Amino acid sequence: MKTIRKRYLIKAPVVKVWQALINPNVIEKWGGGPAKMSEKTGEEFSLWGGEVHGKNIEVVVNKKLVQEWSSGNWPSPSIATFVLTEKNGSTVLKLLHNKIPDGEAPDIDDVWDLYYLGEIKRLLENS
């Protein structure tokens, strides 16, 4: 099992970054596909029409989101933890994604930058 760590400085308030993580309407703006998401612990979610799916296992509004993530035929879910902190009116978003199946890690590392966190940053900094 592999672990990915990311750190993004996003020039937007924490509240807007949080909404980009949990609000289906905002997710569809950067994600380009159907999304089901909530900020409630225990709620299931799906992104890109179910290509990625899972469950919220810890939610601290505007601060921390921990989710079980699954895709394809993974033997067990991975765990993605997003932590948001304010820094001079911007947001530092830290991601810790662990329990990733070994062969999937390089592609998933790219997906975070190209299709997820990178897209959130572009959307929020250019709107």
C-alpha cells in the first residue's frame, strides 16, 4: 500500500475551498461530471458518475474531511484526509491519501494534480 502527500496554497478563503470539496454544484464546475457529496459524517459520495466512490468518516466543517475512497476493483478502500488552514486570506490545503493499492499510486498522484486539487485551485483563483 502506498501513501501520497500534497500541499496546495489556494488564493481563496477556507470557506470557498471547503465548498469546492463538499458542494456537488461546485464540484461539477471543476470535476466535469456528476457528483454526489455532502458534509455529513457517514454519508456516501460518488464522483465522475461513480468512478470514484466512498464514505465520509470524519467531518470538521471548514477544517478537516476524512473519506474512504474506492475505485475500480480495489480490495479495500483507501483513506483521503484533507486539512484546511487559513494563511493570510488564502487556504493551505494538505492532503494525505494512504492505503492506495501499489500499482495505482502513480496514476492517482497525477489525478490529484491534474483533475482534482489542481482544478479546485484553478477554479477558485480564476473566478
